[in-house]
Amino acid sequence: MADAAETDRRCIGRFDYVVIGAGSAGCVVANRLSRNRKTRVLVLEAGGRDDWIWFHIPVGYLFAIGNPRADWLFKTEAQPGLGGRSLAYPRGKVVGGSSAINAMVYMRGQAADYDGWRQLGLSGWGWDDVLPYFLKHEDHIGPGESGVHRSGGEWRVEHPRVRWAILDAIREAAAEAGIAKIDDFNTGDNEGSSYFQVNQRRGRRLSAFNAFLRPVLDAREDNLRLEIKVLVERVVIEDGRATAIEFSHGGEKLRAEVSGEVVLSAGAIGSPALLERSGIGDGARLQGLGIATVADLPGVGENLQDHLQIRPVYKVEGVRTLNSDYAKIWRRPLMALQYAAMRSGPLTMAPSQVGAFAKSSPEHATANLQYHFQPLSLDSWGSGLHPFDAFTASVCNLRPTSRGHVHIATPHAEDAPAISPNYLDTQADRQVAIDAMKLTRRIVGQAPLARFRPQEHLPGPAATSDEDLLDASARLGTTIFHPVGTAKMGRPDDARAVLDERLRVRGVAGLRVIDASVMPAITSGNTANPTMMIAEKGAAMMLEDAKAV
């Protein structure tokens, strides 16, 4: 079926590759594709420039999330598993995408995650296959001789530059509860507790844009072009091939033609929405929106997975936390001075400094819980810190069995999609939530924390039964910002797979998806760096396929 481009649009040129999205994946893809100076690459980004100080000072996430300058301010639909609550669903509205506002935690997940993908029939996606792509762009501050880290790449990995006595005590308490101290979460087995490694460079946030695109834009100005604040409406498909992109900028209708391939790197929310607007998705759904079906792929927008974090809060005494530090007006200039002079202190903080991976019950072969321990507390990201000293023991189910969806609600690109993660939909997920709350209390009840007299503020000691704990999980649960899976890759016999193992859209030539939406199953940890690995591997496959033509 031919789908001609609109003739009233101004064409800005013809490109070998068009990458849609300059986020965690798109910046890597564009960098790799544009290395050949004879290859013309266009990058289209909906967000703006990162010309705000809080995009660069690490603690700026406190101000960026929930701010329309930095965040698309998506909302989920009412979630039955969360008592009918609708959640804020942050996504980065800037070059660098969510890597400009995220937790900066360097996390690969578990070897078993990728071996699981391979066991689904996705050859080339096992742990031994993907590790080289993590390493390809890594610049680790202390790579050692183990072979699991390297230095010299674009993506800097450093140790945190601030420590808190309360977090050291939590690690001691976790050890007493059976969660051993380890040095590194990124060797393939992350069970244990440690300080998170972070994507910072000398105390400044490192976004994907600043690592992969900004350094090469001037040097490659003859073959690499970035357009920001553009609204991509659809991919034009003619005779079964992606041939053009229709978009707008400042009200002007534009078009870019493509001779090679179009890459969707708009993320697990943006990429399926763009597929649907382009006529790729469930035919009946598209017909109901007045969109002609180009490829009937019912899996588009389905299989949404996310890590639901449950956020118990404990008041403490006799120990510093960010709550009281920030509340003391006189301390703020000292924090700023410490940061300016030494690039250290609270302003370098990622949202979480200490993490732990554990099993909610012995039946799990590998750790299925992740803790983010934070020397602060608040009601929600974007709200103020509590007026008392406290820490948060955020815990999430790493491998949820619940599945949600994201779909366009209208055919108009400016309208937000309908997002429904479907949290706590399965009995298995509900049981993990209950067990996680119990384990949290066991950790906090250990002797190393006793001197700080922790008192459970949320959900509170009155929640004692399994029913109480499940209700508390529903009240305290919120996204930890890890949506994946909405355009998953799969075998040819998987009716819900949108992509093949080389990330090509089924039934459409010249179109790939390379971002977090390709994951068939979520990884066991923060998802930003697995997404960048996917981008590295995806770009390599594109270049291999181009040579084979």
C-alpha cells in the first residue's frame, strides 16, 4: 500500500539515515552512523537545549522532574492496582532525553536477563554477546583487570562524591539481614549491597547528548544535522518502505526524505505512539482513529513493563540527612561553595547513593528486588523535602509479571498518549510487594541502625497484616521511571513481536526501533545503560547490514 507524503510540506533534504529522538539511545546511534563522513544523518528531537543549570548539577533532578521545562509531564491512566491513582510519568524534554533528568545510576542488570532473551530465540542477545557493547563506550574510573570494565570510551562512570553516615549504617544493617556487601553491581550478578556507580564527569551530570552528540556536532557539521523542538507526526511508508518523515517546527510543515533507514529512538512511550501514527499497529485500533493500516502489528504499544517502587520512609535522630541540611538556609551557600570549589558534597548527589539487590523469597534464582536507599524523604518527586530527618528505603520488583500498554488516544502528534502500566495486576507481583515490605522492616530492625532510632513514618507501624502491607504498597507505589517493552523484538512465530532480532520493524523495510521499547523483558535494574547498549549494538547491526547490501 502506497502512502504518499503530503505535497504542501517543505523538504529540508535527503538523508541516508534519520534518527528520531536525541535521548539515551538516539545520541549513541547518531554518533555511530555519522562516523562515515560520506553518510548524511539527520536527528530530530522534540525537546529543547540543555541550557538550564539544573540539567548539569547532579542534584538538579529534584527541580527538573515535574518541571515543564525539563519534563513532558505525562500522566498514567488511573491504576486499579494502586487504588485508582494516576501517576506522574516523567520523561526528559530536552536533548539527552531522560538521561538529562534521571538518577545517573550506572547499572547493566543481570547476566540472566540477557541469557533469558537469548533463550526466547533472540540469538546474539545473551550476556556474553552484549557485554562487548557495554564496554565499547565505557570510560570507567577504575576498570581493573577483570575484563568487565574498560576506560577510554565516551560514557564516563565514576564513584559517588558524597557519603552519609546513615547510608553506611544501612549497609551494615543489610549485611546483618543477610545481604552481603559487594564492590560492583555490574559484573553480571548484582546480589548484595554497594554504593552505586554514577554517570558523572568530575561531579557534573553526563547526559547522552553531552557524551555522544555535542562533542561531534561541529566536527561533523557537513554530514550530521540536529533539529530540536520539532514535532514528528509520522513516518511515510511507500510500497512497504519508509521513505520520508513528516514533522513540524514553529508551525511550519516540513519533510525529510530518507534513502537508507529511519530509526525510532523516541523511547518506550514515544516510539510506539509514532508507529501507530504511521499506520503500524493493531489494525482495528488504527481504523477506529481514522488511520490507514500499513502494517498490522497488534503488539505495538503492548507489553509495557516498569519497575514500581514502594517508598517506605523512616524518621531518624542524631544523624544528618539532606532534609535538614537543605532546610537550613545558611547551609545552602556552603553546599554551593563546596560544589564550586571541589565538585563534591550534596549537590553531586544522585537520587540514590547506596543500593541493594536481594531475593524476596528463596524461590527466586537471582535477586528480584532492588533497593534505592536515599538520605532524604519527600511525598513525591517534584515536591518539597520533609521537615524532619529521614531516609527512604525505596524497593522495587525487578521482574514484574504485570503487563500494561501505551497507545495514542488521537491521531494528532501533539496529544499525549494513554499510558497504563497495570501495576500489581498479578498475584505474583502483589506477593512480591508484601514480601518486600517485610524484608525492608527486617533490614531497618537490625542493630547497626538502632542508634539512630528509626521510626516508620510511611506506611507506619499500624500496617501489620499482608492485606495492610498490600494496601500500603498501593498507596506508596510509584514509577521508578523504567518503562520498556512496547515494541518488543521476538521470533517470527511470536504474534506480539514488533521487531525481529535485528530490531527491524516487521513488514516495513528501512525502519527500525532502537531504544528501551525493544526489550522483550525488563532488565534487573536501572534501564538507561541497557538502553545505550541496545543502541550501540543496534547501530553496529545497521552498519553491518548496509555493508551486506
